[in-house]
Amino acid sequence: MRVLQIGRDDWSMSFRVPHGVEWAFVDVDDEFGFDPLLIGRVDVTIVDAVCELSKLQAIDSALAPYTVIVARSLRAEFGTEYERFFTQKMAVYDALDDRQAIVDRLPRQFFAKPFGQKLELRKVLISPFHTADAWYDGSAYLATTIGHDGDFRQLVAWKENILYENQRALEIWPEFVTDSGVELELVVQLIRSGSSDVIADQRTYSQAELAEPIVFEHASSGYLSCSIFARGHGLVKVGPIHYRHSRLGAGQFIPGGKRLVDSRREELFYYFHPGDLKPPLNIYFAGYRPAEGFEGFFMMAGLGHPFLLFSDPRLEGGRFYLGSDELEGQVRQVIRELIDSLGFREEDVIFSGLSMGSFGALYYGSQFNAQAIIAGKPIIDLGYVAERGRLVRPRDFLTVFDMVNFWDRTDGDGNRISVDSFTQGLIDRWNGEPGFGDTKILMSYMMQDDYDDQAYYTLLNSQTGKPTTVIARGYQGRHNDDSASIVTWFLNQYRRVIDEYVESR
């Protein structure tokens, strides 16, 4: 990684720089050092002396948001004229007292490539000492009953281990649901690299400690073996274990990434990039992806305006951004608070997404008076997708069956609503007033889509006779046959909508 330090004394002359870290120093009085071509790529920047604003602006392109660390003691000295620049960079203010500790921490926080994955349920082994019946709830949980007090007993263990490299901290988040009478523990064993049976460390995390993601750090590299222990009486459902490289407080997956979680331990992630701080705010929901992390960063950054990314790590590749009222409420709250903090209106927002992300864009976009909703390869009717899975996509896209299986929405009287009823209610809301209102809807779809081949017509019919502008382009083929054309159309329409919006202001 590459560190840029802007100050008066070069830290690399006084402190030990970790292996693999390239240190670049520019004196604040240097008239020629603030050249982006000379500075090149930068992973993190430290500012520990007052520097002219024009010099910082000269290297603007080299400084990514959330990676600029400014000495807290200088905050007042920089003054209000610097405020917009540091806001665009989402600057982090730090005391910078223990300089060696800061230097040592940088490669563990601002490394280049994020990583996130999960230990799947199909890699689980039930303990031979657990004799109660156990069954799979789709691919989301392994369910069983516990009926013993006293010491914790092993319930399940994963036969696949987690690669652990000592230059990265690892964040671990197990999914589980228990009755109130059941208590769990997570046991993590570090098997030293180069051996098959040398346990370098073993740690036990109580259920109370598991209320937050576990951050695992150790001097030795190796493999982490995970198992769940239980005691008490009642039902327990064990889900996958999510693990990702931790940035030790600098962000989830990428610097500035943040996490949403509800009382059922279901997660969503979001990331805000301030761009030029000028409207519109572009919101992008990631598509279906088994690898955990954000999608579309460079695509959205290329538009130049503020943008917000959402990512869904649940099930195999996402749960279509649907969840408990608590979790969905957090998504709406993030969007509303961001609109307010930027000084924007709802009309200054564009929602967007591809495939699974198109559902998120349409679902949440219809709850705001947005400027536009841009969708590619839309999926709307989840019940219909599940129904088609029997003949059109046999043994494929099993996630939709998990969604149907775990559908737990209720009406105002507490009666269970099926996924079909939910979709129909969603379409009825779009049919009603105000529906999408003045929001423009732009959609590219596959004419022989083997997921939801009626999505475009479902949406179009819901807007018949309404003032909503719907612009669409169909392409020959199934869902994934011509993604390149879909994405090209998606981006071209994005740029057109933004240009028209800017010209109209």
C-alpha cells in the first residue's frame, strides 16, 4: 500500500514503516511536490500540518473519501474555507499522538482488496453427541432442539475452515435464531499454518459477546475452525458464518462502508460517497452476488455526483433487500437522513439497480418522490419466479424458494401474508395514488427472461393512464444472455437523466 504524508517532518525518518508500505512525504511548503502525477496512487493520506487549500485541491484526484486522516488539533486552524474540501473527502480527525501505533495500523485498515464470504450450511457436521432430530430450513438454517442444562455441549462444527492471514484482522458474524431458553457459544480454534493438528489459539465467545461482530487477530497465520456449542431448552436455528477482512473501525469492506443489522441478526451494508456534493444523489442496489461486498463503485463514481451503495449478504446471494420492518426502516432512515444532510429534496434522488438490485430500486424508490428509477433486468413478482422454477429453472436459483419458505409478513390484524399477496399489494400500491407520481421509470429488460418475463409488463400496466413517464428497451434472450447491452443502456440512460436534471435546475 502507499501512504502520503503531508506535513513538516517526515515520519518515515523517525518511525519504523511496516513491510509492504511505501511512504511518500510532501512538505507543506514545497511548491512543486503537490503534483498528482508525482504523487500517483495513494491508499491513505495523513495531514499533520496546515497546508494551503489550493495545494490540497491540486491533488484532489489522488485522495479518496474516508482515507484522509487529519490531525485533530488542526481542525480549528483549517477554518471554514476548508470545510467543503474535507467534507468531500469525509476526512477522519485523529489525535495522531502515538505515531508509531498509527503507522503500524495503516496497512491493517487501508489495504486495497476487500474480502467477504461465508461458511455455508452444507459444510456443517452435527456433533455425534447431539441425538435430537435436526432438519434443514431451506439453505438458510439448520434447526434442532436443545434439552440439557449444565455445561455447554458441541452442537455443530464446520468441516471447512477459514483461511487466516496474520496481516489482516478477521471479522466473524454467525447467523442464528434461538428460543429464549437456549444459550449458545461460538468456539474458534486457530490451527497453525503448515500443520494439521497444532492449535495455536482457542477462543470462546458468549452469546452476549456475539451481539457484535467478533474481530479475530493473532500473530500466527493458519486456519480457523468454527463450532457452535449450546445448552438450555428450546429450538435453535444455526445459519452460516459470515467472515470478512476487518478494517478495525475504518469501514465495512471498503473505507467508509457501514452496516445495518436487526434483532434477527440479519445484515445489510451501505456506503456513501460524497462526489461533488451536488444533486442528484444516485442510489444503487447491488445485484445477486455470493461474494460479499459492494458492487458498482467505479460505475457510480464515474457519474461524478454523490452516490449511495447498498449490498445484501443474506442467503446465498441476497434476499432482495426485503426483511423485517426494523431492517427496512433502517434502509429508509439512511436514505432520508442522507437527503437531509446534503440539503437535497426527494426529487433530487435517482434509485437504480440491476437484476435483484432492480427490485430494491423499485421497492424503495416507490416510497420516495424520486426523480427517476433506473432498472435493468427487472425482477418484481417473487412468487411467480418461484412458481416458474419448477419447469423453467429446475434446480436453479434456489434462493427464491428460501424467500418463499421464510416469508413472514403479516397484515394489520397479524394474519400471515403470502409472497404472492405481498407482490399483488405492491402492484396495487403502484396502481393507486400517488403511485410513482412524477418519478420517471427507465427499464431495460430481456424479452425471454427466465426469471420474471412479465416484470416490464407488470410495471407498465400499473402505470397505464398515469402521468408517470416509462421508457423501456427490450433485448432478445434470457436473463443473463446479454448483460453487456443491459448495462450499456443502463449507464447511457443514467447519464441522460442526470444531464436533463442538471439542465432543468
